[in-house]
Amino acid sequence: MQKYSGFGLLKHALSYHENWQRVWRNPKPKKKYDIVIVGGGGHGLATAYYLAKVHNITNIAVVEKGYLGGGNTARNTTIVRSNYLWDEAAHLYEHAMKLWEGLSQDLNYNVMFSQRGVLNLGHTLQDMRDIQRRVNANRLNGIDGEVLDARQVQEIVPIMDCSANTRYPVLGASWQPRAGVARHDAVAWGYARAADSMGVDLIQQCEVVDIITEDGAAVGVETKQHGSIMADRIGCVVAGNSGVMANMAGFELPIESHPLQALVSEPIKPILDTVVMSNHVHGYISQSDKGDLVIGAGIDGYNGYGQRGSYPTIEHTLQAIVELFPIFSRVRMNRQWGGIVDTCPDACPIISATPVENLFFNCGWGTGGFKATPGSGHVFAATLAKGEAHELAKPFTMFRFHDGALVDEHGAAGVAH
Amino acid sequence: MSEVLEPTKNEEALIAVMDQNPVQPMPTESPMHHLKLGARSQGSNVPTVYAGELGLKGHLVIRGDADNSDFRKGVEVALGLGLTDTLQSAESDSLSISWLAPDEWLVICPLDEAFAVETALRNSLKGHYSVVNVSGGQTVVRLTGANAVNVLKKSSPYDFHETHFPVGKVVTTLFGKTQAVIRRKDKETWDLVIRRSFADYAWRWLEDAASEYGFQVADNLA
Amino acid sequence: MFYIYCPYCKEHREEEEFHAKGQAHIERPADPDSCTDKEWGEYLYFRKNPRGLHHEMWVHAVGCRKFFNVTRDTQTYEIKEVYKMGERPTITAQNQTAAKQA
Amino acid sequence: MATQKNRLKSGGRIDRNKPLTFFYNGQPYQGFQGDTLASALIANGVDVIGRSFKYGRPRGIMSAGADEPNAIMQLGATEATQIPNVRATQQELYQGLHCRSTSGWPSVDFDAMGLIGQFFGRMLPPGFYYKTFMFPESFWELYEKFIRKAAGFGRSPRENDPDIYDHMNQHTEVLVVGAGPAGLSAALSAARAGARVILADENAEFGGSLLSSRELIDGDPAHLWVKKAVEELAQNDNVLLLPRSTVNGYHDHNFVTIHERLADHISDKAPEGKARQRMHRVRAKWVVLATGAHERPLVFANNDIPGCMLASAVSTYIRQYGVIPGNNLVLMTSNDYAYRTAFDWQDTGRKVIAIVDSRQNPTGQYVEEAKNRGIKVMTGSAVIQAEGGKRVNGAMIAPISADGDRVTGDGTVLSCDTIASSGGWSPVVHLSCHTGSRPVWRGDIHGFVPGETVQQQLIAGAVSGSYSLSECLKEGLDIGLLAATNAGHATDSLNVTVPKVEELVEGERMAMFYVPHSKPTSRAPKQFVDYQNDVTAAGIELATREGFESIEHVKRYTAMGFGTDQGKMGNINGMAITAKSLNKTIPETGTTVFRPNYTPVTFGAIAGRHCRDLFDPKRYTAMHEWHVENGAKFEDVGQWKRPWYYPKPGETMQDALNRECRATRESVGILDASTLGKIDIQGKDAREFISRVYTNAWAKLAVGKCRYGLMCGEDGMVFDDGVTSCLGENHFLMTTTSGGAARVLEWLELYHQTEWPELEVYMTSVTDHWATMSIAGPNSRKLLAELTDDIDLDKDNFKFMDWRQGTVAGVPARVFRISFTGELSFEINVPAHYGMHVWKKLFEHGAKYNLTPYGTETMHVLRAEKGFIIAGQDTDGSVHPYDLGMSWCVSENKPFSFIGKRGMKREDCVKENRKQLVGLKPKDPSKVIPEGSQAVDNPNQPIPMTMLGHVTSSYYSACLGHGIAMGMIRNGHNRMGDTVYYPQADGSVIEAEICSPIFLDPKGERQNV
């Protein structure tokens, strides 16, 4: 793999950048692989990368119906944090957080992981109880975090209205300093480039139209462009299509796909140095390195695959932003868009075997997908390599929805952007 | 007819009917009492929107099966006004009746007649129905003037154009971030039924929306 | 934002007046106590989640407060049909594809 | 003050009698009413208005509209009225306008980055930051600061916005977007047909291209026809005309948002009391898109030097604003239409050096006219490179191959100060894409047109690829009629005659996007595609060379199209170059989806009036004013404002709580409980219905009695609770939590309407109807006795959990003998309009009993002393009644399998070792365990520690003299007496003993007196 560095850049500049190599190949698919991963988003590519790197399994293909990283990876608000309430979720997301730290060096690709800290605001006494509960749990789980009062919040974000005369005054917040944001596209590209360099076949424009099964076990996938591709094990990481994919394999998931909208302002000079999230008034905001204010909205209530939601959701979000940041009232929204989030009843993912042997699913991340990317890929790789769930993945079996062992993050974590 | 005039013992045991009017008049406060509407400052420019809170009224919610002719008849006998059809209202000198849902109507009458009206209804209705006195829970704001319709257009996504919202029509819809039962009384006059706990918000919203048109509080709208 | 026909108010209203209530035609098991955990779990959580025609329930929350069914394309967001509780859809994925083939 | 050296003596639609002074970078300048900021800057000969963010290259004004990538200004005279990133080409000039350029340091005229850019520019290919700044890891924060500083154009104000914004909901039969020839015609015919019509256009003046057109309509200058059309429309009551209104979003089911700028043309602040901007939220039966087309510049070397402009923009400045951006023009084109720019230029008496036409032998009427005008036309050639620094001083022209791919001969430099270019036109398809429709490529016009859509949308004019004026007018009229017909209007009797225009005979257009250079793209001087993001042809080639082959990848890797012009100027050229370097056709390369907004929209305008006081309703009870007057502090519970506690002067919160608690336990306290949800339930099946939705038994509850009930979801988890009273055999009053009222009623309706419609029951909310005041304490009976003479309060005749009807303070009331405090307690319900009267009467008579008002916090303490739960605080959706130790509240043997019964029997719900709610007594009586603390068995266990559960409620009990708490503990019900530890953030550890949650009066004697 061509090594990236400042010096390399200089060298290439002298040759007019004419000698940069391809970041990944464009291979024809083989007839059969050890493992086929369906879905070339961040999670799928990370899975492939760790399969190759950690488990030395390189006879893998990632099949993607569109282009790499073109789904929710390219559509989220890039927030990375691990301050989840329940042990199971907290350990999984913290596992991801540890991998985020140093990921750029690991991949030799700058994913611009910026640990600028995340504030989760509290506006009611119950919010503050939930924050106390979550931060205490985080602390005893070894996850950084502290509870701040309104004054301390004001010090971190001087431009926010923390006064008592807002409709729902800021009473305090949870603060995770190690949390932050990352460059979403770079994550997909970095994993893709690294995986490709270890021999993983990345096959774009290749849509899976069926799961091929033989007496109850999956043996391959039928694709629109390249016919059937056989595999010993198949991992589906197709956020936004999980339900559809499961139906191909003949079962249903406890998942509904909803639109989740986001928007950006025009680029403005740096003014917001941290990530601010409020579940109560429903606004999530940070500022990208380009200068855009990146703002996340709430989930729309209906099922939708249109990658767009309803306008009032955008209105409510900006009302919340203007309530929190009255100085942004004259800043202008440049662009809005939507992703498709697969939501589970307990706001936690499914990383699991399925009723079909050798077919594994990694889905249902809801709004929490991007921040989990490295951890999700890492544990799913282990799950696929061994054919049984990684320790951290065990609580997230799809069968918890039968016996009732849910990991209910709704309660205190609220919308998990 | 006299035997149907007073409710049978059996009825009483089944439903707790309650005369909610004091024997002696007692001090009341309407939902907008604290706003002291009379004293509120008025817009500088010439008013083209007027609004005020109608005094306390009797509000009764009637539930029943619109397809049951006995029920229809019973209501008509009791009120002298029949059940209105979908999104329709009717009024007499002292009463108005508004459609709220296929099995739900709102009757508004003078406050001190609420019990009489409820009794009359219970006397002439049988079978599965309900009558609930909600007089304390809501209030009526009357909105009028050349720009009243624009205030509504700012406040609700509903189509208030007369081709779509003729006089006599009544709809439950959004009003700012609360809701209202809105009835068109005449070309420029609208009655908004607002829930008590939202009355303060609804009024402030209305005042704010109306200010640019020149707004005046009017207490003699009834 | 959707424009939804309320079959009880008999006219179109803005989406803001409604709440989406998820998949339609999910019936509560007649005898819950005899359901296995699996059966109960499926009743509770497992949902059809089609890309395409979907039968879903909405309630006219700011309006007549009635629940009703909507057949909507989850890709184009077109509303194909609205029908009352207890009624069955006349437009379904099956008869749509059948119509196409015909 | 600088003179307007580029202002023409006559012409244009500006008012020369209304001079305006404005300030650019602190310097005063003059323009006229009717100018845009851009036209005024050009009039004053301002060439450099910005610097490119990566290379610091000088940039000038390119266009005259929404597609402008360079002229991005910071507007505003005061701190509070700053507006970032204003597009000078769309900002109307007003007296006293203040603006600054948003790039360039120390100034746009001398920019340090400009020098650095010359040296290091080559170090900054697309994606350079992905490839570096990685080592050492710890330095990234530093690198990032530098990257962030370089980014961003304008700045946010630092003070709060003094302006207000507004929403207006509109319904129309026909919405016409764009008031050019096609839009005006469509509006005319639709309106004549009697349809309700809205016509919106982003510009101050209707007319679009007609305002700068050379063509005649019915023998008159086009703008006269516009005048007539607008007059006719203005007189029609069914027509709403919206100038300065940008249709920025096209949403599902023909919902369209229009951003109207009411005051931006007057000042940076709206007149007092007026909204600055208004969002129209439009529901249209039919939408007619007449959005026109944007001209494409040609991509040649150094095509960003100030003086390089779009041909159509040059014409617009000359004809509409009476300004001319230079003296000597070189026009490069691949089509006939752009020739008019040379004619416009020549008509002002300034010099046209040459028309450079990429076609080998162009024909057509304009080509002839150019020759007749004596203009030098160089065919089969191209401007391959602009010369100059801060202003164009020459154009290098070279012969090119017929396919436009190669330079076939040596270049010659013609000196000039302006290079206008036209590569043809791109229909403005943006809005049609907003709901997911993909545009389709039309080879004949070298552009994308709107594709199939599920919206009720029609298109007319240039957006549909019809570029000639006569086509636009005819299509407009036809489509307008069609829209009206579709909306249900009879149109057959209508006779609309298409105005006469002289047909322009045009020659074949050539597909020209990228102009070849004698050097390979990677070595040629920069050829810009997306100016705002410094995306060059070489950059796009590099991206594809590196394997970014999907157009989405190219966009994201190079940032093409992510600027504030959203690629209006560059995207198609970029796609053409991508296609070329992949040896694909443009349609094969695919297009990209456009998303709202068409142009940026102010946050405030989207928020509208829903901010500050009106952000969310505040719900008040009938006694709210009393609480305010008596110094209550309030707590937000849902939308309600509830009294939290009533501090007396000098009291701390804890002082107040101690006082309120003691007064209640020792004498009598009063709570405003009006916010509790109340649902009136009538019907012969009411009792059956209630027993299905509650977990406990209701069959035997007699008239006159009350009972506490737990409500669970089908998963068996508790979600609400409250007391329900039997008012009559068929009549019940249910109470819910304050926050849960609406949810519970919808929940009940859901089951009634969908599962059990056969049950004869009606539910009506009476939450707002009843004012509820709860008097609690040993003296509550005495107090009540003074205010009622028709209720027998004798303890045996009016028992605990009974209710009675009677008169309180002269007002008909229902009195419930229920208790959330454990004290003798009465809950008085009166119609809300009497609430304040009764409340005040209670205080009149209560003085001698030291009647003390208490708020939610004291209520929490008092109920916690009794171990009563609060749904939502002691429960979180993951606990069932057994976890709460409330098996007494679950009736296993009810005939009907009530909601939640099956759920709480699932494997995980019946397993050993679940977290269970228990009481917790701090070992140190002075300690209060902070709520949310997590319990562990071994405080010395290394992290991660094994947590047993959290504290849900915790208070200091003044009456007991020690801290009390409730919390979840794994297997807690079997661990009474055990000690658990609560490690705190400050390193301290609080010890507590697991005990019964009932700390006070376990036998319940106090409430039974």
C-alpha cells in the first residue's frame, strides 16, 4: 500500500500528482469466498478490514449495490461518543472509542477524529437525574465523563444561552471530553483502502437480490450484476435495507426503517468548538472543519426509504437551535438531507446469528451507527471469523426480543445521535 | 311526557350526574382572567384584527352513535338543534353545536344552563351515549376583522379560504403549538375554542401574530 | 410533509395533525397466556418493514382523534389508499405486482 | 468617493435619480436604486471581491444571480445585524449598506495566502488532508486549528438577532415557480381560467430574462409585455404575487416552502414590529416549474482571474443595470445565443476584440449579424488560457479539433480585460429533484431536464429544454391552462393567444465543457470547475485516477458542489470532465441528487415565531397566579409549570422543604394537583375496559370508592399509574401522571378503537375542567369541615379511599379521600373557574392551622417517606410491577388477560436476579445519596465495577431526621439489611443499608384516622 505522509505529498506535488496509485482496485468477483460481506458502508468495510488484519482472513468480498460509503456513512452528523447508559451498550461503544483513538495511524489515512468533547444537555430535573445516573455508570465502567452545572456548561460554550429565561433553561449537562466528531467519508475510504491492500475484494455496483440457501443454511448471494457469489459465511451490514435483506432470507427483524434528517449551515468562521446535544428540545449541533454548522434532527415517525423526511421536523430542530443559540438566528441553512435508520425497539443494535445458518446480521444501529463503526466492525469480524458472537456482541442477539432481555437505551440515553 | 323529564333512579346510580352551578353565585375566573385583557396595550396602527375572550360558557361534550336515529332524535328533542354532519355546526339563540368527531359533538350554552341542558339530554337519550361537562376546561376566543384570516393562516396549516372554509364549518386543528376548535361564524368572524391550560399561550401567540396588522382587544364581541 | 386524507373528517389534512402509529393490522393474540415467548415477542416487536407498499396506522391526533389505516409507498411516499379501522386494503403489494404482470 | 467609471450614461432599470451610498471594506461607494451590490461594485470598477480559500487567488464577480460562487460578502452595519455569506449578485443595494469581503488576509487586494498558495498550492490536491497531518498523533489538534481557521467565509453575529420572522400557511391550486416568460405566461392562463394562483420569483422584479432581452414581444421591448402581464395578475383576487421570494424546497405531496425577504432590500434590520423574512408553507394542487436555466462557463486555464465572466451575466449587467464590467471584450462561446453579449457590449460603444467560437463553421442569424457588425469571429478556436493577475489582460486563443478535445495549433494572445464565456445552458432542475426524482440527460440540448416524478408537477420553458422565447411563452400558456384544468377548472372556452415574437434562427450548438490546453491537464495552469471550493479539472482527473469513480465519490473527494452555490455553476462541467476521464458519457456517469435548499435560508425564518416566549406552550393551572404571587419556584413537568417549592425570604431550598414537610405532617399542607391527567369514562363496559388496561382488579370496586391502578405496556413494563374512582356503575374517573395524560388517553383510544370496539365505553379528557387541590395532614379534616356542610366527614362514613360529592366553599365539588403523602388527606375537585375562589377560601380558613402550600419537591419527599413510586422517576420502561415489589397490584386471576400480563411472564422478566426497587438508608444519617448514584458490593473493585442498580429517588427527611432513598438493587428484595456502597465522583463512598421503601408509618395508620 502506498504510504501517505506529508513528505509523500511533497514528492507527488513535484510530479504534478500524476503518480498517485488507486486507493482500491476494481476487481471482478470470484466465484467463491470464505466470507462475503453485504454492504460497503463504514461498518461493512471495517468488518472486512478487521477480518483481514485481526483474523488473517483475506479471501473476502464486500459487495455494495452503490458506491462505497454511500449510505448512512455519508449522511450522518459524525458525532462520536461512548457515554451510553447500560453496561452492554457502554462497553460496546467504548470499545469503538478506543479504536477511534489512533485509527488514523492504524489506517494510515487521516479520518480527522477530533476529540473536542460532547455535551448532553439537561433541561428538567428528570433530565439531570438521568444524566447523573448515566455519568455515574460511565465512570464505574471506565468511561470518561462528568456532570456539569449550567455555569460550567456556559464556560465551555460561551455562545449558548444558559440563562434562566429560556423556555427550558439549561440546568446542566453530561460532558465526555474524549468524544467528538470525525470525517465520515474518510472513515469509509480509509477502511476500504486498508482492506483492499490486504487483498479484500471491494465490489461496487453489485446489488444482492437474493440469499442463496441450501437446507436452512446460507451458501451465497445472488447479485444483479455478477450472478451468484458463493461463501461459507455471509455477513449483512446493510443499514437502511436490513429488513428487506432479512425478507430475502425468509425472516423478519424487530426493525423499522425511519427517515433521519440532518442539515448544514453555510460555512462560517470557527465559533463552536464542541458538540452540543439536547434530547429535550431536540437539537444536535457541531461545527465541521469546513465551517458548516452540522445539525441533526429527530427521527420521523413513519417508515421511509426515501432518504428524506418531513419539513416540520427540520423546523422543530432549528427552533431548538435558535432557542439554544439565539446568535445563529441570522445564519443560513445551506442544505438538508436524510438517511435511513434501522431502529430497534430498545434503541440498541443487533449483532447476531439468524434463523438461517451461516448468515449473520449487523444492523439496527438506529442513530448510533457512525460512532460505533470501528467497534461494530471489530466485533462483527470476530463473530464472522469464529461463527459465534464476540463477547461484546452477545447481549445484542436478535433473539433478545423473544425472551425480553432488552438493553433499553431509550430510558436515559434518549435519541442516541 | 312528564315522566321522562326527571332522570330515573337507575340512571343516577349508573352515571354520576352533577349540577356544577353553585346555589349562590361564587367568584369565577376565566382561563384568560390573569391576562387582564381589558388593560392590555393595543397596537399603534389602525386595528384590522379584533379579538376577545367570550365570558364563561357551558361546554358539554356529547358522545354517541350518529347512525342511531333514536340518538339523533333524542339530541334534537333536547337541544332543539340536531346533530350536525361532518365538520358542520349549527346555532340557535342560546346554543351552538359543533361536530368534533363522527361520534362526538360540542355543545356550548350559557354557563348556568349547562346542567339543564345535560339533564334534558339525559332525559331524552337512552342506550350507549355519554355527556360530559367540560365548562371549566375550555374557553372561546372570538377573532374578527379584515385580517383575522391572515392571523389564522399564520397560526394553522388549515385552508381558511371561503371556498374551503365557508361560514358554519368547524374544524379541530393546530393553533401555533396548541390546538383549537375553529368555527367560522361569518365572513370575518371566527370562534376559537381553546383548552384552559393553553389559553395563556394561545392568547400570546394570537396577539403576536396579529400585531403587524394592528390589533385591538375587544370585549364586546359576544 | 404528507397531505393525509382523514376518512372520518372526509378531507385532507396536514401531516402535523397526525401521529404515525406503525404497522397496521397487527392483532392482539386472542389468548396471550397461551403464547410462547417467541410468539409474544413477534407480536411485540417484529414488524414488516417493506420498501414499497406498506399498510400502516395513523391517528388524527389534532382532529377527530380517530385511528385509521393508510397504504403508502415507503420509497416514493405516495399514499395509495386510506381506509377505516376494521376494513381491509384493496391495494396490496400482491395485487399490484399481479396487475403489473397482467 | 470612487466614481462609477463603469456606469453607462443611459440604459438599465436602475433609477439614476436615486443615488445610494454604501460601504465596502470600510470605503464609501455610490450606486443607484435598482442596483444589486454586485452591479454597484462593478460600476465602481471593483475587480477583486474575494480570495480563493485554498490558493488565495484573486476572484471577481462571475455571474448575476444565484449561481455566483465568488462574490460572498459579510453584510451588516451592527454586530447584532451581521449576515454571513450574502451573495452580492442577489443583494439589492440600499442606502447605507455595509459589507466586507469574507476572504483574504490582511486584505483581498493583498493576500498573504496568495503568495503561500503560489508555492504550496501544488501541495494541496483534493484529499490532501486525508493523506497527512497524521504524525505525530498528538499534533492533530494543532493541525486542525489551522485547517479550521482557513475554512469558512463570513462569520456569525455575536449578539442576539433583533429581528422577528414569520410563517404563513398557503393553499393554492397552481403554484408557478419563476416569473420569466414561461412563468408569467403560465400564471396568466391559469389565473384567467379562474384558478387560485401563487407566482413566486427570487428577484425583486418579475420578468426574468426578459428584463435584459434584446428581443421584442408583439413588437415592443419585452419588459413592456412583462409590465402588462404583472398588472393583469395584480388585479386578480385569486392571485398572490411573491417577488423577492425564493422557492427553496419542494417536499412530498406538493408541499413547497417559499422564503420571502420582506426587508433585506431596505436595511439589515426590519422596521420595528415587522418581520424581516417570511416562510410561506404552501400546499399546492399543482406546481408549475418555470425555473429557467443557468448558463455554463467554459473551463479554461486561469478562468478565475477577475474579468472572466458568464456571457449572460455581462449582458444582464449592461442591459438591466446599466453597467459594463470592462472595456475590451473577448467572447468565447459554443453556441449562437451568447453572441448577443458581444452585440450588447458593442452597442455601448466599447470594443469587442473577438468572438471565439469553438465550432468549426457556425451558421445562424447571430453569426451573420456579428459579421455584419464587423466583429472578428474566430471559429474552430478556443480561449485556452486567461492572462493577467488581479484582472484579465489577455486571452490566449488557439485552434482546436472539431470534437473540441485537442489544441491543434499555437496559441496567440489577444489583449483584453474581459473574457465572457458560454458553454451553453443547464436547466434549473434542482426543485424537481428534491423529492427523489432523478433528472435525465438530453443530448440535443447538452443538459439535464427534470425526470419522472410522483409529484403533481408540470414544467414550462427553459427548465424543460425549450430555450427560444416563443417556445417559452407558448409552453407557459399551455401548461398554465393544463394546471388549471387539472385543478378542476373549465378552460376550453378560454382563448389565450400566444404573443408574437420573431423566431431566432440558431445554428447547431456544440457540446463544450472543458477547454483543452496545449499542456496536459495536470500540468496546465489551473482550470477551475468549482470556484468556491477550488476544484480544478486536474483535481477531478486525480480523483478518478485514484479510483474515485462514482460521481458521488468525485464530489465528496474534491468537495465539488458543496459550496454555497451548491454547484449551480460547476457541477455539470465537473460531471463532463469526470465522464471524459473515465471514458464514459455524462448520463453513464450519472447525475447527483439536489437537496433543499435551492439557495440558503435564514435559520430564524425556518424557526418562525416559535421561539423565545412562544418556543413551546407553558401550561398553567387555575391557581397559577396565586403561586406566582406567593413566591413559588416552578418546575417544568411536561409543558406544565408546577410549583416546585415556596421559599420564604432568606430560606434555602432545603429550609423550605423541611418547613413544608413538617407543616404537612404536623398540621396541614396543600398541593395544587390540577395537572394530574383526568379522564371521564362512561358506558356499560367501562369497568371491563378499565380492568383490561390496569394490572389490578376492578370488578368489585363499588360506587363511591377509589382505587390505585398500575398501567403497563404489552411488554409488562410499567408506564403510568394513578387513582381511578367509581362514580357510578357505568361511570369512572381515571387519573394519570401529569406528563402522561395525553399519552394515556391516546393509548386507551388505541385499544378501544382497534382491539375492543365492541366495548361500550366513551372516554373524555377532563384534565382542564377540574381544578384539583389536595389538603394533607392531621388537620385536613378540620379545615375541610369549615368549608363544607353537606359532606359527612366522619371517619367511618367517609373512609380512606372513598369519594363524596358535595359543596366546598359554596362550590359543587367532588372530594376524594386519597393520599399520596400517607397523611389524612382530601383531594378536592371543583370546576376550574372556581378553583382560585376555593383555593383562597381554604387559606382564609387555613391560617389557624398554619395551612402551608407545598410544591412538587415536598410532595416527592412525603411520598418517598411512604415508599410510593413516581412513574417515570422510579421506573424507566424496564421495570415491571414485581420489580417494584408491587405484586399486590397485579391480579393474576382476572378473567381477561390484561395488558402487560403476558409480557411480564417472559423468560427474562421472571428470571432470578433482576434489579428490584428497594428502600435505602444511608449509614450516616446526615448523608443524602445523590440520585443517579450506582450501587456496588465492593467499593474497592477495580474498574469496570459490577453495578447493582441506581438510586431513583433520594431526599433528606426532616420528619425522620435522616436521608432516605429508593433505588434499584439486583435481587434487592432478597437482600434486606445488606450494605451497599455508592462510589461518588469526588472519590468518596456512601454506605447504605437495603431496607423496605416504606420509611414512615408502615401500618398506614396516619391516613386512616
